[in-house]
Amino acid sequence: MDQHHHAVLDRARAEGRLVRLHRTLPGADRLEGFVLGTGPVWTLLAGCTDHRLDGWSAVRTTDLRKVRDRGGEEGLTVRALRRRGLWPVRPPGADLPLDDLSGLLTAACAEYGLITLHTEHLDPDVCRVGTVTGLRPRSLRLHEVDTEARWYPQPTKYRLRDVTRVGLGDHYTSVLREFAGPRPDRDGTEAGSPV
């Protein structure tokens, strides 16, 4: 990403401007929302669709190809959020480090329980929902829930370098968390908190 796009991100964050992020990953979603933080490794966006906020996404900063300004305080989206008492946009409850994926995952799981994990360069149409149960220097273990809020029997291993996006605090994962209940341990009893 060039200096111009960094400047657009910084301006959007400082002025609370709505942006659309285009990424270099073939088939990856274009994301629309408000930039809440940007670092050398991750950029944090408060997701906004159809004039409604829906959680946060951390995307790899190096994957950003284009940043489109979609408007500021004069735009309908900000006016609608202001009327609903949702402006200015608030950051997530956890302090998310944007320079370290392991730290970001740990903080997100501790605050929200379930996250969405994307490996879009491998499969742009799939996200995995779960909680991180283990971290190593090059990999993580995610104990996933299915679309009916049932826990998978065992955690799945993913390479950290394959993670392109992390979602947290959105409506979908909140509903799954509510109905999935506590994560079962291997023997079927309730497990402790995430990593």
C-alpha cells in the first residue's frame, strides 16, 4: 500500500469518515466502515452496512489495495448513526494490538468469546467461527462452532500466516455465542476461558 492510501486511512480515522476497503486478495469482500486504528500489520475497521454498525474487522494492512472515501459527517450514514446515538463510532471493548496477531486474537477472544477467522487467499467464501484455544509461534488452534451453534468435537489447527481477517463483536457471532453456551472440554464438561 502506498503513502497516498496511508494518508487516506489516517484522515478517515482522524475525521471519522466512512471508507470502503479494497484488498489484493482475489475474491475477498470489500469492506465498508470506519477506520478505528491502523498499524504496520493490522487495520481495525468498525463494520457498517446499510447505515448500521455490525462489529469490527481487523484486516492485514499489507493486503489493502485501495481505500475509497465514502463520506463524512454530512453523509446519510453518519447522520443516521448520530440520530440513533451511535456516533461517534466506539472502538471494541478490548484493547486490540494491531502489531501482533497472537495478541489481537487473545484480546478478541477474551472480550467476545467467539471470533470469525478468515483465510481468504485459500478460500475467500468461508469464515470460521470459534474461540482460540492454543497459540504457537506459527499456528493457532480454533475450537469452532457450526451454523447451528454446536461445538465441533475438536479444535482445528491453522497457520497464523494464512489469517487475512479477524471479525469480532458482530451480530452473527453474538447469536452463535448465546446459543452455543460454554465451550466443552474434551471429556464433555465445560472448559475454561479462551487462551
